[in-house]
Amino acid sequence: MRQPQSQSRRRRLPVVAVVAALALSAPAGAALFIYAGLYDIGADAPHTKPVFWLIEQLRDRSIAVRARRVAPPADLASAARVAAGARVYDSLCAGCHLAPGVGRTDLSRGLYPKAPQLAYGVDLSPAQEFWVLKHGIKLTAMPAWGRTHSDDELWDIVAFLKKMPDLDPAQYRAAAAGR
């Protein structure tokens, strides 16, 4: 038997009230959490697993989506780009990301999240590497080098990043010295 319409509305009313209460209380709860300083943002305190997962997803998806609009230059693998990129990498990047034969630095030890050791390669496309170099990544100490370096210089670094995993320490030192 079908219930009268007024009885059906009375049953829906508590559900709507609960949903409305949650929608209104979530921002207030988030604000209280932030204002109370409950989350330790110190670089020497690792994120919780859910927060780390969320940040990784946000970073990876953001880079992938934005890098779709980036087209690598045709001469990316040229010896001239790789040589120029080695010199720039050595001056800008090796302190955090290290290099073949370069030990951990005070700076690299203090970073959280840790900077990837690029001498081992990464699973980013050239377009993604370029985007990261140009725009940086918030809350990671990765600067936006596009504010101080030309696109050509950044592509030179990308060219070198593709070559660096094949270099031994002596080859790296020679490349960084421009030999």
C-alpha cells in the first residue's frame, strides 16, 4: 500500500537536514583544524600517509594535465643542448637533486619531501620535466626557473636530464666543466 505523500516528506526531511548540517559544518571544522594548528607543517615531520598520497596525486595530475600543452623542440637530443644543460644543471640543480658522484649535501638532507635523485632518471616525459622546471612545485622548494631562465635554457636541462643516467662520475664532471 502506498503511503500518503505527507508521510514520505516527513521521512525525507531528516535526511535533508543531516546533509545540510554536514555541508555547513565541514567548512567550519576545516577552519577550526587549520586555525588550531593541529597539522605539523614542519619539514622535519613527515606527512601522514593519506596527506602524502593526496599531495602526490595532486602534483602528478597537475603536471600531467598542464604538460599536455608543451611540445619539446625537435633538437632535444642534440649534443649542444646536452652540453649546455650539463653546465646549467650543475649550477642550479645538483645541490638538491645530486648527480653521478655527488654526495648528499646539507641542503638535500634538509628537504621534505626529498628531491628526486635525477641521476637515476625519472618517469616524467620531456614535456613534464620542462613544465616542472619552468613553473616549480609549491611547498617542495622546487623553484620556478622560468622566471629567471629562458625556455631554451630549460630545454637544455631537460636534454641533459635524459642523458645523465648514462654518465659515470668522471663523465658528469667533464660535462659540467664543459669538456
